[in-house]
Amino acid sequence: MRGSDDGVTQLLVITKAPVPGRSKTRLSPPCTPDQAAAIAAAAVGDTLDAVRATPVQRRVVALDGAPRDLDLSGCVVVPQVEGDLGTRLAHAFADAMAAPDGELPTLLIGMDTPQVTPELLADALDQLVAAGPGTAVLGVAPDGGWWALGLHSPAAALVLPDVPMSRGDTAVLTRAALEQAGLTVLDLPELTDIDHFPDAVAVAALCPEGSRTRRVVDDVAASLT
């Protein structure tokens, strides 16, 4: 791991508090609402572990809901605003990049890719910093969405409210909007995110032995057989 060692970057995680009936609802069926929330809680926990292990100046969690049992140590917590996902993403960037730390190059991720590693996050920030202002980094998912977006300023995120989210062409449209705004968009590695239960099984298999996500998904899968 490098670039983050220089202390001029930050990581931003946008997530919901895991609540049955509100979290990862597309996992049901076959999961019960409680099982879906347990998978969400595990994914958030593993994601935040990777974020805490990445050497950056600041870690921010844009949270929808009450913290409940989440371990948010080492992170600055900001509430998500009301509105659609694009609006909440743009505001999360603005909140994370506000004073006192200024406009640090920022990589935003969700909680749907708990297989992410500190090395991958650090490499993504390295790429963003090395490319300099006027660039963005985007990590797409196989379903056509994206799992990570790195920007140098909150102004660049103002395109997001106009991008349709949670669609098969969301990544393509996000890239087009950023390029239309004058940014050069660089690619990050593709990662599968958790939308439906087969995704959860595939992602869990990529997580380390003993990780929360792997343990919880394996337990749920066993209960469904």
C-alpha cells in the first residue's frame, strides 16, 4: 500500500443501518428479513474493517439510520440527506470534503463489496492522486452498476443526481456524465456486489475465512438447504 501513506486522501462509505425490512430487501426471498439484515450487518462490518486498515487521513461514513450495533470507531459519521440515491451520493461527497480537512481526494464505496481489501482501496486512491485534478476513478460491477467512485472535488459529484441509479446502465451513464463535465474517467478493477442471494454466495466465497460475511452467508445458505 502506498498513496494513502502521504495522508492526503480519504475514504467515504455510504450505507444504511442494518434493519430487518429495510436492509438488502432484494435478498428476500429466499432470505427472511432478519437474515438479509444480518448479511447487511456483516458486509458493513467487513467493509469498515478494510477501510480502517487503509492508511488515509480521514474516514467518513454517510449513514442512513441509527448506528445501532455498528462499529464506527475511527470514522467520522455524517447523516445522509433525504432524496434519491444520486442526491444522497452528491451530498455525501460534499459533507466528506468540507472543512476542516478541505477537499481531499476521496474514494466513495458502498457496503455491497465486503471482499474489498485495504490494498485495493489504497491502489485506487494512488491512481486517483497520481492522475491529478480533472480525473475520476470508477469501479464497475458486472450488473452494470458501480462499486467505487473517486473524485477530487465535491463539484464533480453534482452530476450524480441526474444519473439513473440501480440500473444495468448506471455505470455507463455515470461515466458519460462525468466525461460531459470535463473529467477523464479511469477504470478500477471490477467487483461483484451483493444484490441478490446468489451474489451474496459468490461474494462470500471471495471473503477471507472467518470474515463476518462468509460466516453469516454460509450459515444462511445452510439453513435454506
